[in-house]
Amino acid sequence: MPSTNTTTDAALGVGVYFTTKPPQCSNQTLAKNNYNNTQPHFVERTQYYVRVPMDAVPGVQCVTGERKVCLASGSEPFSLPPGTKFGERKRTGSKGHRMIFSEPRVRIR
């Protein structure tokens, strides 16, 4: 589901947010990157992942700088492309993850 509340959540605009950080990062690293906050409420949002091939989502714009955040703009959910994987985060695994959405708020059509 897209983030739509630009007052409390969607700082870069309405859309689906991604990160290029792998799910093996620490909870605090992902919370700091994704929410710019490491309070427990935000750390709890990093327990699951959805890995989406970057080239399969049109219109993704990535922010350059300290935080690794990307945005697929739009207010409508999109269908997950082939090759999408999701599950509970683990600290070990293969390298080469391209994009991770770290909240379990994805609507699959």
C-alpha cells in the first residue's frame, strides 16, 4: 500500500517506499534509514521484507545521500512483479538484494 500521509509518514511524497539496504542489516540500521528514527515503534516496523527487482517497478526515483530511500510515486497500489520475494527478515543470506520494502503493508493483487 502506498504511504499517503505526507504530514507524518511520506516525506518524499505519496507512493511506495523502498530501500536498497539488504534485510541482513540490523533493525536499528533499517529503522534509521527508512524512518530516520530508531525508537522502538519504528524498529518494530523492520521485521519483514518484500524484495522487488528494481527494474520491474516503473518510475522509481532514489534519493542520494546518507539514507538509501527510493520512491515509486502514486496513490494506487501496484501488482508485485515476477521475482518478488517476501518473508521475515534474517541476518544472513545471499548477497545481491536489489530492493527491500521493510514493512508488511503490501497489498498483492
